[in-house]
Amino acid sequence: MLKPVTTDIDALKILDDRLKWLSAWTIHHANHIRDNDDGLKVGGHQASCASMTAIMAALYFHALGENDRVAVKPHAGPVLHAIHYLLGSQSLDKLENFRGFGGAQSYPSRTKDKIPVDFSTGSVGLGVAITLFASLVQDYLTAHGWLDDKDRGRFVALIGDAELDEGNIYEAIIEGAKHDVRNLWWIIDYNRQSLDATSADRMFERFDEIFKSCGWRVVELRYGRKLKAALDANPKLKSWFETLSNADLSVLHYQGGAAWRARIQAELGKSAAPFLKAHDDEALASLFTDLGGHCMETLVETFEAADDDVPTLFIAWTIKGHGLPFAGHKDNHAGLMNPTQMTAWREAMGVREGQEWEPLESVGDNARSGVEALLERTRIRRDKRGRDFGSVEIPNLPAPAGEEQSTQAAFGRILLELSKAGGALADRIVTTSPDVTVSTNLGAWVNQRGLFRRNDTPDVFAKAKIPSAQKWGATNQGQHIELGIAESNLFLMLAAAGLSGDLWHQRLFPIGTLYDPFIARGLDSLNYACYQDARFLLVATPSGITLGPEGGAHQSINPPLIALGQPGLRHYEPAYADELAAMMQEAFRLIDDPNGESTYLRLSTRSITQVERGGGSWREGALAGGYWLRAPGDQAEAAIVAMGAVMPEALAAWEELKEDLPGLGLLAVTSPDLLHRGWTAAQAARWKGERKPSHIEQLLSGLSPSAGLVTIADAAPASLSWLGGVLGQRVAPLGVEKFGQTGNLADLYAAYRLDGSAITEGVAELLLGQ
Ligand SMILES: Cc1ncc(C[n+]2csc(CCOP(=O)(O)OP(=O)(O)O)c2C)c(N)n1
Ligand SMILES: [Mg+2]
């Protein structure tokens, strides 16, 4: 890491003021000046921004190196835009259109913002934790020889104090401790206010212990220089100050100098008289707002002192809305200065009317050259990186041989074969799992490629010569990152590894495995990973009531519906091993493709008889979302539509019914998600005059318009029942609507109506009801 350049404190203070002005003005402009046709509240967080401008000035214009990456507290987004505006990398029109269509986004967005955003934020807590996993990925890349020391950086999270209530932060630091993570700076904007009110006092006394026990250094920036000197000279005043509650402090900050005086007089009496005499009200207000997070000298000194790779938590005391009329008010989270307040504040800030957007407005001639020089020296990236990090050749993935196979077993075998064959793709795959490596069938891959740890850890069982199918020693060349059981961490790990191309220009192919029902446990983190266009392959197995004896707590029902509504994630649900091989190959291609996406494979432990293929045409259909496993007759009146593990029941029913219902088709759906997307995209295209039917329209158009469809999946029936809406055909939907339970397949399929007789009944109902 580069040593910080010599700083110019005065210039940094000016930049702090500039950030405070520009962020508040950007929000004001969007709310009070720009036309508002629909009357919707625009919003923005002037107080949350003002709380952090000094911290961000000290960081961006001084402490950060060019490889350092930052997750900015969501509601300080306008400060980040202001920083880039000062650096020339954000344009005026984006700021004028803040929170408008095509304008700067409310919360920093990697994909939607013009400026380089290292990590998107918005859902509090997740932006914090992803920095930890990014640091782990950086160590992984270094250990594998793909990242030079000169390209390494530090990962910084700017955190609202109330964010610390999010449990995912603690899950992350526990995992981080196991992996000995480093190069992390987490900076808490400790303004002691959340959204609703002031935050509870008691917990903050504990946070440092929690972090310390996870191996972190904790540095508190409580006082600015002035305030520290004053309190050191008045020990009584100091102990009084330190007993003030969060709410008391906020009230006093809001009320200002006269209130401080009255309170001190009342509570410290005569002993405080000399101190009070020496300070008028204005001086008192200014003194007590000199908290560590607003004092440039303190910030710069503290950041410079932490010049090693120890993960560090900085607790920077601040005032929410510092310098604004509603500083400290408990209701100020979404508070906006009204036009009168803004005018007064503009004048106080030395900004001339009409010059509000001038980047260095109010900077005096003497100071200007110093400020400009500092901006020039700033080392952070000003431009977005392109996705030009080369591509990795994706080899053909053959389907594993075997008449009877489950998709879960086939997944393990495909990876094993890929590992044995070697090559760039195999080397760039990194697998990860929250303590279900063995039970999701990653074991053989891990035996081949090894566990990853920065520092070697021996396989103690192997050393003791105790037989085990699973090797469990770790080295820095391993390719599997084992996580504890915390599914949110899995998704953040996938998010960080899935951004490796964007963050380090080194492509990784991350594969994460977990049990299908536990996707829900980490769902917001999964959504977060997709939101910033991280690329990975998620393999969820086992799934559905097909899991039989494992019972209802492990039998997933609704993940296909989750996937149907999740942008950036393609759901595939194969029935057969050859479909799976094609889907994995496609998933790897999509990871590398600039216009690609992540893939979710929903797999099963049920071993089923594989089908004979009469050619390769099924493949294209399977990758597009479905294909006719048994082609329907022209204008057929009925079809069975099945997905995944229940395909044997669908095939058996088809065999049984085909005599009575000549022309009956069997449609194998491999991705309701893709079919639905294609359907709506074709509709949208028709409005533009393009008349290409979607894949599902083509598939269903061979049937009679009045045909009936019996849909069946080991999942919520709504996953497939919507297919009736495509051409207006009627549907009898079969699927799982109640929690599962233990049992063998025959009993469960009969009880939950996933068997042949349910299909036959469905067909009968449709045909009789005609
Ligand atoms: C997961 C999630 N829950 C709720 C919110 C709504 N929300 C936005 S900011 C905020 C409080 C933030 O307080 P703090 O982190 O202390 O930030 P400050 O504005 O005080 O700097 C809340 C509850 C959110 N963005 N994300
Ligand atoms: Mg706060």
C-alpha cells in the first residue's frame, strides 16, 4: 500500500465544507427546485450526509490508495457523488437529476451510476459485510498468483451506527476470524441516531468487545482536538460529559450553546463557572460539536496511524446533521431544510445565489490552489472499469454415464471430471458452501482441488491415518472456501467472488452449494449479489418433498417462485444428467458473458432412469426453458407439463394415457423463469412491431387453442400454472402447497398429488370439463 502523501489539513477542511454543501444542495434541488410532475416525495438524507462529510473528505482526498475499495453507507450516496463531481468524474446533469430517471441513484449503485461504485449499498449491513468477503477474495487471488502486491488494496466500509444491529455483520466477522481476514477498515459514523430516534446507549459499550474478540483492533475517535483539550483541562466537566446519554447529547446538540450553558450550570454548579465564563454560547456550541468524526486533524492522524493490515473498527463520534439547522434532532433522518433554512444556510456557507453548483464556490483565492492540488493528487479511481478482463474458454461438459442418476450426484461427477481434465476453467472455479460441502456432493471436487486457507491447516484425521472419504487439509492453493452455517455469508461470498472480474480484472467462476430451502435464509444477500451483477453458479440441493425421509423442515417448496421473481438469476431445474451438464456449461458461459447473469440450479437426490436421446435438438430447448420430451400430435387436446424430479411420474402417466389420448404431449420444463421472461419480452417486442413468438408460445402453439395442460412440479404449483395464460389454454396445476413431512416417495407423492393418478385425474378433469 502506498504511504499517504503529505496532507493539507486546511484544504481538507474546505473539501469537507464543499461536500457538505454539494450533498445538501443536490438533495434540496431534487426536492424543492426540480419540477415534480407526479407529486411523489423525492427525499434524500441531508443529515446522514452531513454526519460523514469530514470522514469521507479525509478518506477520499487523503487516506485512500488507488486500489482501495469502499462500501459507502447508503444514505451518504450524495456525498460520494459530490466527491466525484469535485474530481470531475460526475456530471452536473446527473446531480441535477438526483433520484430522477437516469440521474444519480439515491443509494450508490454499481450498475446504475455513472461513477465507479465499488459496492452497491441500500439494504443496510450487507454493504458492510461484503467488504470482508472481498478482502478474502483478494487474498485468494494473491495466493493463486493472479494478483500482484502492487494491485492489492484495503476494503473500507462506511457504516451508520444503527447498521450495527444487522445480524449479518456478526455472522461475517465470525467467518472473517476463521479466515484471518485483513486489510479492512470499518468506520462507524457514530451519530447515535437511527431512522426513528436516538439509538440505545447500552449496546455501544459492548461492540468493541465483540469486534476485539474476533481479532479486530478498535479505535475510538471520540473527541476532536479542541474538545479534547478543553475536557482534559476540566476533568469534572469531562466526566459529566461522558455520562450524557445519547438522547441528552442529541438534545443539547440541537438546542445549541445556551442549552449547554444552562445544563452545565445546573449540574456542575460553581465548579464550572470559570469554564463557562471563558466561552460564549457560540463558542460552547462549537466546542461541543468538535467530536472526533468532525475533526480533520484527528481523522487524518488516526487513519495514518493505522498503516498496517490489521482489520480495524473505527468508532467516529459525529452529530447527525452536523452544521445544519436540524443537527441532533431525533427526527432528522429524512429531514430536509426548507427553502428559508436553505437560503440562510447558503449565505452562512458563503455560496452566492446562482453559483450553487460551482464546484469550488466559496473557496477563497488563497486556498484555491491548495485545494486544486489536493484534488489532483487524489488517488481513487475516477472512471468505471470496463469488463475487459479477457475470457476463459468453456470446454464441452459431457454428461456423466449411467442409466440411473440423480441430478445431485451428476453435479458432483461433472465437477470431478472437469477437475481431472484440468484447464483454465477448472483452475478458475472456486467453490464454497456453508457447512454442506459433503451433503451437496462437492466432496469429490474438494478431494481433488483442496480447501483454501491463507495459512496451511493440516488434515489431522489423515495424519492419524484414520480412514475417511473426505480429505480436509487446507493450503493457500486450495479451491474450496468452507464457510460456517450462515447462508447470508454464502451469498456475500458469492457476491464478492462474483465481482472478481470487475474488482480485480481477474475472472473467477464461483460455485456455491446449499440446501434449497435455506436459500430463504440468505435471500436478501442473494438479491444484493444479483443487484450488483455479481456472477456465480448457485447449486441448491436437495430440494422438494422428493427428499422423503428428511421431512418437512428440509423439503423446499417455493424457491422456483423466488427465482421467477429474481432479476439477474436464471433458474434451471434439470430432470436428467445430460440436461444438467448442458446447464452447467451454459452457467459458466453466462458468468463470463458481459450480458450474462448468475444461475441457480435446483437439484434432487432422487435417482431416476435417464432417457434415450434421439438427437441433440433437446439441448437447445432445455437451455431455453423447455422442450417436448414426447412431442404432441398436431392440435392435440392435452399435454402433461412437468419439471425436474417428478419426470418419471409424468413419463409413466404419458405411457398410460397415450392410447386413450393419441397426440398427448409431454413437455419437459427446465426453466419456468426463462419461459416467463421470453413470453413477456415477446409481448413487449410486439409493441415495437417485432413479431417473433417466444419459446413457450412456439412450444404451446402446436397444441389446440382449447387444449388442457396438466402441470406438475415438486414445488409450489404456481411455478408452472401460469403457462395457461400464454395462449389461454386451461390448466390443472399439481404441486406442493402444504408443508412436507417424512415418508417414502410413493406415500408422499400420493398424499401431495404428485403421482400418476393425480396426473390422470387432472387430464380427465380438463377433458371432461371441456
Ligand atoms: C435492511 C434495511 N432495513 C431498513 C432500512 C431503512 N433504513 C435506512 S437508513 C436506516 C437507519 C440508519 O441509521 P444509521 O445506520 O445510524 O445511519 P445514519 O443515517 O444515522 O447515518 C434505516 C432503518 C434499510 N435501508 N435497510
Ligand atoms: Mg446513525
